[in-house]
Amino acid sequence: MARSKRGRALRIDIHCHYHNVEVAAQVAPLKPHEKEPAIVFANALSREINQRQMQERGGKLSGVDERLQDMDRMGIDMQAVSPSPGQYYYWAEPGLGRDLSRAQNDRIAELVAQYPERFVGLGTVPLQDAKMATAELVRCVNRLGMRGVEINTNVNGIDLADRRLGLERFFAKAQELDVVLFIHPLGFDRGERMVDHYFNNVIGNPLESTLAVSHLIFGGVLDRYPGLKFCVAHAGGYLPHYPARMDHAWKARADARVLVKKKPSSYLKKFYFDTLTFDTTLLDSMIERYGARHVLLGTDYPYDMGDDDPVGLVQSVTRLSDAQQQAIMGGNAARLLKIKTRRVRT
């Protein structure tokens, strides 16, 4: 990318996490490891590796100094910090879930206040109770200055579009506030066949996102709330790369068009996806299909399934113009998250 004398455009990572140690200690007696699919459907070796990762990367996950050093090394100017997915705690009693969400959001807000030029916040809400979730969303945005919230792909096995959750008020408020809903999975919740080989992450996470996005589309959520801004982790799962099959079903079968009003793939152009593909060809294809304005740089920092060279991956798509590269690496996130753009000295 050409560099000007004024420096380069701002680079923003939409997909990075913060682990709240105090909250984790508070819920430890409730045995969360017995409730979370990412742990339940993992063999002993995977659990051992994950525990070691949490220990070895604790400073990155829960601290600031190593995080800032890594950001500088990767060429990232700002992170949109969201809680670790293992800290959704949707299984908790609603009042406790609300308190846990508030504690995490308050800590992320403190982090942002300490380093306003390096971080913006994406909070968490207790989706097990729609009224509480909506109230915490409002608090996150209006009192803590957050730019959106991170949500799981389901709530205790119930899909986001399922009326039993009562999330209509939550979606309506997110649309009204004009904030990002960052969808991030926590393993496939029916992962009995994915216990080995870390499959519940490798296959289960993209599969969960595929299901979540499909339910939002086919469940009519995008028709009812066309202004929602969903950004989906891990390049959106599998669905963005194979939309023709659902379009065919929509045309061929009445049971595939009960609620959805238009060709399903047309709704995908409303979604935003991060760059976490690990593959130049796949990233290029996604940009070609959905446009550079709908792809955002994302790393999954600081986990081992993340991308350590996100800038290099974007730059490897050589057909992109400088303007397109800048949009993907920061401009799109700045627009969605309402971050004031600035030039960065190089």
C-alpha cells in the first residue's frame, strides 16, 4: 500500500477478546466447565491445551502491556475489545447473568477510558432474559460509550430468531441505537461428534455461525429489523461461501420460505464479516461477493486460532485498491463503530 507523508489510514481489529479474571473467579463455584459446549464437547487433550493456553496467554487476555506490544507488532492501531466468549454465562440465573455482564462491561469501559486511542468497547448482555439484555444494551451504549455488544449464536440451545427468547425488543433497541451486534460462537451446542481433534472449534464454530445467520434470515429478523448491523466472526462461518443452496431451497420448497420474503442470499449483503479466513483465495472470494465495504479486519486475539498477521493477509489480495485495503483494515470498522478517523505516522 502506498504511504503518504501524512501517514497511513487507521487500522482497527473488530475481533479481539478480554478475559475478566475477577468474574471468572466469581462463577467458578458454579462449575461453568460443565455447561459450556466448547468444554463439554472436547477431549482431555484439547482441554489440557486450552488450560495451558489460558495460563500462558493470561497477560494478553487480561492485561494491557502485552496486548499493546502485540498490537504494535501486528500493525494494529485500535481494538474493538469484546469479552471472551466463555464469559457469556447465559446459563446463569438471569439476575446473576445481568450482574456478571455489568461487571465485564464496566471493566472494558475502564480499559477504554485508560487508552481511548487504542480501544473501543463491545459489551456483553444477559440474553437469557430479553428485558435485562435490552436494559444492559442501553446502559452499555448510553452510559459506558460502547459501540455495540457481542452475542452468542444461540441462548442455551435456542436460536436467536426463536420467539421463545423474546428478543424482538432487544433487536428493536439495537436497531434504534444503531450499534453493532458482533456474533461470536462458543462451540457447537450439540457437539457429540466433534469431541476429538478440536473439531468443536475447527468445525463447530463456523457451523454455529452458519446456523445462527441462517435462522436470522429465514426467521424474518432482517425483514422486521432491516437496520440491524450484524458482524459475524470467523468470516461468517460457512454460509457466506455457499449461499446458492439456500437460494435453491427457497425457490423449490414452500417450507423454506415460510417467513423469509426475499431470496436468502440477498440478506447476506446486509451482514459484515471479519477477515479470519487464513486463506487469500477465500478472503478474495468473500470480498468479491459481498464487497470490500462489508469485510472488516479481525484477528481473534489473543487465542491460538487467531491470525497473527492480519495486515499481511489483506495485502495478499493483490487486486484490491489502496482505498479498498484501507476500508477493510480500518475504514469500515470506523464507520460502523463511529470512530473518528485519523492518520497514523509510519
